[in-house]
Amino acid sequence: MPIESEQELEQAVQEFQRLSDAPEGSEEGRRRSVLDADIKSYYARCADTMRPAKPPSTG
């Protein structure tokens, strides 16, 4: 499902990160691949209109 908003993007990135250790070919690995494609597609469509990223926290 295409990502349509920055809120959906944040949710997709969080899920992608949660699935980072999923084995290739597993259901979770396939989900990670779909999320990767959706995230890249969103950035390609919307990069010029996105708000700047939050700076990394230091502490």
C-alpha cells in the first residue's frame, strides 16, 4: 500500500526498523522488502516537499 503522508512514513520506517533482523524469504522479510520499496517511492515523490528531519538526540 503506498505511503501517503509523513505520519504513514514514520510508521513504515518504525516497522521497517523492527523487521531489520528478519530472515530473507520469511513473511517478515518479505514485509520488510515491501516497506523498503514503499519508503523509497515516497521519498522519490515527496522529497522536495518534506519537512527537515529531526536532529539526532545527544545525551
